[in-house]
Amino acid sequence: MHLIVYISKFSKQAGSPDTVLTNIVEHSKELNKNSEITGVLFYENGHFLQALEGEKVIVEEKYKKIAQDKRHHDVIKIIDEPIEARSFPDWSLDTFYIDSPALINTDNIVSFQKLYEQCFKLNSKNLMDFIKQMVDELDTFKILHDG
């Protein structure tokens, strides 16, 4: 198994975030399921954070396509490493559109800031724990999950 996590910025020329996210979900969920890619995508105030899990070659190929997608720019890969197990084994692409930063638990933001301040000493376990906390906090507000 392999994990790639990246961040990027939304391209305003792509259209409205609602439309773009809906389109991403419609096209990616089935493709990811067929490729056995799992993960989660967050969108908040013009920024994406996505975690992709699966077989290394398949995840790397998917990331290359994503990095070339004109719906976002300034794509930065922050984790690219082998993993023992998936963090989101049942999710082909669950998507969270956070339209109100107040919905995020302040403790989670502080945790992320502390990780960031440690000179980018992020490791996949810490980051995936953070993402899981985000999912737990936002589960009630998930808007683009069909199941």
C-alpha cells in the first residue's frame, strides 16, 4: 500500500466550488473504486487537501493526472510513502466541502499548526490521525457523500 497526500489551491477560472466538487465526485468515485484507490478530499476557502491510498503505481499515476488538472494550481505533495494499511478502506473518495471554518474544531487547527511549526516534520501517521479527526468532526456536515 502507498499513501500520497497533497495540498493545492482552487482555480477560480474552473467555476463555482460547488459545481467543481460535484464534478470531481461524480467522475472520481467510480474510477477510484475500480482502481482500488481510497481516500478523502477536503475543500475549504479555496484550498484542497487530499489523501490517496492504494497500490503505489496506481496512486502515483492518479496523482500525476490530478497534478495536471486545471481546476487547481500550486499542487504540493506533502506525503509520499508506503503504508501498512489504509486509513479510509471503505471510501473511494469521500469529499468534505467546509464552507464555514467555524465547523472545524479549534483544537484540530492548533494541532495542525503545531505540526507545521515543527519545520514540516509531518509524518504520515500524524497527518492521517489529523485527517481522521477532521472527518470525525465534520461527519455531520458532509455534503457530497452518497452512502
